[in-house]
Amino acid sequence: MNKAAELVEEQRDGSNVVRLSGSLAIACLGDLPGRLDAVQGPVGAIDLSAVDHMDTIGAWTVHRTTKRLGCAVTGASDDARRLIDAVGELDEPVPIRPDHIHPLRRVVGQIGEAVIASGATLMGLLGFFGATLIATWSVIRHPHRFRINAVVQRFEVVGVSALGIIGLMSFLIGIVIAQQGSVQLRQFGMEMLTINLVGRLTFRELGVLMTAIMVAGRSGSAFAAQLGTMKLTEEVDAMRTIGVSPMEALVLPRTLAVVIMMPLLGFYASVMAVIGGGFLCAIALEIPPITFVQRLREVVPITDLWVGLIKAPVFGVIIALSGCYQGMQVKGNAEEVGLRTTAAVVQAIFMVIVIDAFFAVFFTWVGWN
């Protein structure tokens, strides 16, 4: 049974010391808080070496007294000292309203935080890309670990299921390009150049770029949500426990599927956009389809097709890595899945556009313009 709390005032080395003993639990304090309030300074220290037990109320009583008298605590055990320190942290005043920060300082701070977060994400993506390369080399060395069924399934999810929406989107974009271009070119009597505009723009830029944006919205978000959910349900940890590499089983099939399907989808999107442009030219400009095709063959160099096909796998790597990386970073709760999914889509689209700008400068520099 715990002893009742006791208080004794002593003289040590010329200073007054308050020695507490017994149990400083709420059931054993008795009149100790009142007796401590009656103690007048100066007091050199409060000695807790004889205290058997202490709870939060006892720690608060000691902290309040030391704060009032301006003295130190001696003889306390590690647990008692940690409890007193924790109670002391709660005693700090809390402002009703947050401190006012100058708008310029707040904006600069937010920009700095965004830059730091972007740098950390970029370093994380580079590390994730390296891990993917290591997993690829491991699968090349051990072909029996290659999961062909998983890759084929992702072919269907990434490619076949997306044919409808990508085809419709590209067809309508081709119509829009032809309509807007013909309106401007009509002012100069050069409606025929609409074919040049549709052909070169779709095969070189918009076909693969719009496909990448659509795949990032469909497949990139799906990858992030799937892997994020698996992280929350500890399926990824279970795979590591049984000796299965998540990079080989989850990330590599998705990345490989997107890299292979992106050139095919990009070419398909370009063809559908050209068909849409030809449809508009036949309806609005009265250009026969055979004339449209002949003119297209004359004005669109084969290099425009190669430019689109070269960019497509690079865009596929970016989309797959962004989705898988953000999914593997999920932790804590289900809300994190939504945040990481959004981040995967935004990150993939942004990086695709940035890389596309670099490709545009590079191909112009090598003479493919």
C-alpha cells in the first residue's frame, strides 16, 4: 500500500530544502498541495529521493511549486523527471490567434518549402529509378523470375482499355486543330495548309503528348492507388517477408507495360487525330479524302513519326515511375492514398511537359524540324 505524501523542510549547506516522501499519487496527496503553497522562499531545491511513486497530478504539483519558488528538483528518478518535464511542456501558454506573419515572408517561406519538397521528390525518383534498373538487371540474370502474366494483364489495363477514350479524344483534337487552323489560314487564302498543320502537329507533338497525359490520368493514378492500398494493408511487407521483391513483382511489370504500350498508343492517337482533321477538311473545306492523304504524304516527313515514337517510351517511364513511386510512399491512413494519387498525376504530367520541351529543343538542334 502506498504511503501518504509527506513534506519536511530542512537546512542543507545554508539553503532551505523541501524534502518530499511517500507517494505523490492523487489518492495519497492529501493536504500536500496546500502545504507546498504555504512554503515561502527562498528554497534551494525540492528533494524527491524519498518519493516512492508519482502520477501526473503529483508531477503537476511539483512543477507548479518549482515554478513559483524558482528552485530545482533533485533526487528524482528518470521516470519522475520525464513526467515532470512533460507536464512542464503542457504548461506553456498557447496563443489564441497565430502570430501574424508578413505576407511577403509567408509567400517566400511557402516557395522555399515547395522547392525543398520538389528536390526531395526528385532525389527520391532518381533513387527509385535506380532500384528499378537493379530489379531489371536481376530479372535479366534470372529469367524465371519474370512475371509475364502480370505484364500481359497491364497491357490490357494500360493499352486495350484505353483505346476508346484515347481514340475519341484524339479524333476531336484533330477536328479542333483543323477548324481553328483553317479559320486563321482562310484570311490568307491558304486553307490547303491546314493539312500541313494537322499532319505535322499530330505526329510530332500532340499525338504522343495527349496520350501521355491521358495515360498519366488513367494508369498513373491507378498505379499509385493500387500500390498505396497494398502498403496500407501491409501486403508489400508480406511480400518482402516471404522473399518476393516488390520491385520485381509490382513495379517492373507496370513500368514495362507502359513503356511498350506508349509508342503504340501514341501512333494510334496520331492516326485518329489525322482522321479527325481529314473529316473536318472534307466537311468544311471540301477537300476530298484522297487529296488530303496525298498532301499528307508530301508534307509530313518520316522524321516526325520517329520523333513521336522516340519520345513515347521516355514518357512511359516517367508516368510509370511517378505512379509507382508515389504509391510506395503511402503510409499512415487512407487519406494518404488520395494525396499520393493526386501527386502522382500532377508530377507525371508536369515532368512529361518539361521533358517534351527538352526534346523539342534537342530535335531542332539535330536538324529534325
